[in-house]
Amino acid sequence: MLSKDKIDRLNFLSKKSKSTGLTEKEKEEQQSLRQEYLQAFRKDFRRTLDSIEVVDTKH
């Protein structure tokens, strides 16, 4: 997963965008952090799904 610093920065940028708005550089940074977060989330989610084993006890 993303480091705590990056998640904190992403949250800060999100709050700032709602209150005062972001500069173009901050928008680019926010988009980059979002993409990095989504990639890490998908990777972790895929790993979780791959580790699930379905057991059918009715047969």
C-alpha cells in the first residue's frame, strides 16, 4: 500500500481542492498520487482474491 506520507498528502490535496482550489501543479500531483493509490489497491485486492479458496460443503 501507499506510505502514510503519500496518503496524508493525497487527503490534504483533496481537502484543499474542496476549500480553496488547487494549482495546476497540485492537480497533477493529486492525479499522480491517485493513480499510484489505485494501482496499489488493485494489486492488494487481486492478491486477496487469489488467496481465497472456495469450499463447497454441500457435495
